[in-house]
Amino acid sequence: MHNGIEYADMQLIAEAYDLLRQVAGYTPAEIADIFGTWNEGRLGSYLIEIAAEVLAHTDARTGLPFVDVVADAAGQKGTGRWTVQTALDLASPVTAIAQATFARAASGQRELRAAYAGLPGGTTPPLSRTEAARFTSQVEHALYASKVVAYDQGWKMIQDAAAEYGWKIDLAAVAGIWRGGCIIRAAFLDRIRAAYTADRDLVSLLSEEGFAREIGDAQVPWREVVASAARRGIPVPAFSAALAHYDTLRAGRLPAALLHGQRDSFGAHTYRRTDLDGAFHTNWARPGRPATEA
Amino acid sequence: MHNGIEYADMQLIAEAYDLLRQVAGYTPAEIADIFGTWNEGRLGSYLIEIAAEVLAHTDARTGLPFVDVVADAAGQKGTGRWTVQTALDLASPVTAIAQATFARAASGQRELRAAYAGLPGGTTPPLSRTEAARFTSQVEHALYASKVVAYDQGWKMIQDAAAEYGWKIDLAAVAGIWRGGCIIRAAFLDRIRAAYTADRDLVSLLSEEGFAREIGDAQVPWREVVASAARRGIPVPAFSAALAHYDTLRAGRLPAALLHGQRDSFGAHTYRRTDLDGAFHTNWARPGRPATEA
């Protein structure tokens, strides 16, 4: 779980870097400075700190920014994969972790990348320096909101696993343990620990007053960043998965209803209704006919 | 694999329905008509046909559209899960299938949905009827492009599995078999069969001239639809995963480079370079020091 969350956090930071570079037009050194500033605020963490360090580094051999010399294919040792495979067994939707894991896999798919190279991308013009500064603030909101969602997915998966396997897990203590010498260490984990200390059965971090207020402030810029990335052709698999998770879970009605109906239509899998208990089946060959109990 | 692709196709159709309903403001009956029209074109398929049938159906008990009465939690029998778990072992990025599988899981997460209910969404105003008609055409492009990417992910996973397990698979024949009585049956599969008949080692459907031209025509409206959904708060996990896959694979440089550097920084995992063969390690404690071979 720790490493699954770490995969998501690293992918989100990488997407923020890519947006600041390709949309805002900043150099790696300038982005190192931005990350350095963010490291003093709510995003302060070991991973942001070393991202700044890597971005500030000049390659001694070429004199180029190190990040432009290192291969753009990320390795993995399998812990992200293991997290997502277990999440699928638990039906626990850790979509930001899944997208981060697949993003590493995609980066290593050389033949596939060669096949897609040259396909057309977005067309919108670059930002002015003033617009870039505003965009940087939007990216900070988007990164923070996506991070809260990714961590929320992780903690919920621990809850789902505890329920499935009959474990007793102190969710506040998990945050306390990871506050120490591990890779996702950050003051942010104190916030999570406090939330689960105040309510040990908290279903979601987003129910906690402080996180809810921050997400409320972040959601419009978060949406603007995901929309800009889509229009400009910058890949943001984890940012957009986190936003889709947020919008899926807060939706009053999901289009899963249509899918649910289709499954009854092609497989007679039956369906449940909003107004009656039980399992129902419709005779789809005669669409006028009332729903009948299966 | 068939069922994994089916999960993606159904989720994409469900997202198209949701956009037409919530952004364009159409009724289920109107969307049934739109899907009926689409069924005569390149999206023609059994799944679009039964989506139209379900949307056109009025619930006999309540007199309401059936899709508003059926529970909005989609069941699953585990075949999508199995596809994604195998894809993770193969490092084959089937992100649209993964997002579709997790979307079903999320729809059934009652407590989590209750926790997120009431969190703020998008703020943009509804579309006029003229704008709605234009948006409908954009959604058709977005659905088609996302579908091509999802099927491309599926066929590539079969190739990755064949390479890993030493199977000899005739990729054109797979399309031919699924052209028959199965759930993803569609004239579209003839296009895939023709592509792999013309080039049995085709790495991606998007390398084939006809698909490449269609994606070229679709990509701007596709981006506009994903951007609109993000800004308006409509969840499009599969549309946006397909677009992120497209933009990831066509990118000249991926921010995986930053991640790759971070992994050397915190774990001395070493890194590869774009200009030299071999594995390298930087002494991050002394950032001025040149890269040294590990």
C-alpha cells in the first residue's frame, strides 16, 4: 500500500512538472524553484524535495538539465502492480495508483511509442508569462487535490482489505508509521493521522472539514488544469483519474444505470431498482411488457 | 480479453450517454434516437443497439424512463478484473479497460458515494439547443476515438501475452471470431481484421492509414469533450484514460524521466541515459559531482 501510494504521488508530481514545462514554458531550473516553494507549503514532502533536487541538477557530461538526459522510461519493482491487483480483488477503486502503474508500463513500451509518434496533438497557443504564473497556482491546486484523492483511495483500500480479511487496523497509526523514514514521508500525513484520530471510522478524508474546504477551493482550478491538458495534448492520466474519481463518487446518479440495464438485456443478469427491493428482469424482446421479478 | 474490451466499450457508451444527458440536456428517449442514428454509422454495434433499446424503454410500473428507475450500481462477474490483473503482469497498459472495471467497482461503493455526496462540482452553464447539436457530434468523435484506443489496448495486450507466453496468435482471426455472436460484435471488427490481414505484425491500429485519418479528424473534438466534462463535473474516467493513453504514447518525451531520476535519488536504482549505453548512478548528496557508472 505504501508503495502504491508512492507510485501515485510520483506520477502526479511528474505530471505537474510536465504541465509547468510544456504549458507554462518554464525551464527545469525554474520548476525546481517552484517545487522548492511548494515544499514550504501544504505539498511539503520528501518526494517534492527530491523532485526539485533532480530538476535543479545539471548533467556534468553534457551541460544539459539532467532531466533531459535521463531516459524517459520508468522502471518498477512490482509493488504498484501488486497493490492494483489486490485492489481489483477487493473492488476498491484505486484509480490514481492504477494509472500511475500503467504510466510506468507505457513509458517502457518502445514499439508502441514509435507507432504513436507523429500522431497529431493539441493546437492551443503557449501561455504568456502572466498567464504562466496564474497557471502555476492552478497546478498547485490540482496537484494537491489529486494527492488528497490518491491518498484517500489508498486509505479506503486499507479499510476495504480490513473488512474483507477481518483485520483490525488503526488507520491513524498507519499515517503515523509512514510519517517517519519512508518515501512518502510528509507533514501531510499528520493531517491524515489527525483526521482518523478524530474519527476512527472516517470513510473518506474528504468528509473531514479541513480537507473538504481545501478541495472546495481547489476544484475549479483542478478542472481548468485537466481541461487545459486535454486541449493541449499533455498526458495527465493520474490527474484526470483523480478528478474522475471525485466526480464519480459525488454524482447523484451514475451512468452505471445504463450498463446495469444492458447487462439484463444481453445476459438476463437481472437488475435492481431504486424503488423496490429484489431482483428484476425485463423481457427485452417485447419492450412494452412490464418488468417481471426474476 | 473479449470481456475486458466489452467492459471498456460499455463504459465509454455510458459516459457518452451521461454527457448527452447532463451537458447537452437530452432526454433518454432523445439519446436513444441519437444512438439509433450512430448505430447506422461507424459506431454501429450490438452494444450501441441495446443501449438505444434500454434508453427508449419506459418502466411500466412508474411510467418513468427505465434508466432512471434501475439502480446505478453495475455488477460484474470478474472477467474485467482478470483482464486487468493479467495486463499488470504483462506491463501492458490497458487503461481504458482498467478504468471501466474500477468504474463498476466505484458505482457499488455505497458508503464512499455517501461520503462524497454534496461535494462541489463544475459551474459552467447548460448548452443551448444549437450548441447541444454541435456537442453531440463532438461526443460521437470522442466515443469513436476512445473506442479505437480501447480496442488497440486490447489487441496490443494479446500481442504482449503472445510474446510473453510464446503463443502464436493470428490477430486478424481474433477479430474474425469476435465478429460473430459475441457481445462486442460490430462491423468495426471487420476493419480490425482487415488491418491485421494487411500487416500481421501491426503494432497499433493507429498506424493503419484509415484509423490514423479518423483519429486525426476526431482528436480536436475528443479533447473538447474531455475538457468540457472536466469543467462541468461529469465523470469520464474511460474517455480521459483513452485520451491520456493517446497523448502518453505520442509524446516525444515523457515526465517519466523525472521519476526515473527520483528513483536513483532515493533508492540508488541507477538510471539509463539517452546518449550512452549502460546503467548510471549520481551521487545526489553532492549534486555538483558528475554522473558515475554504477
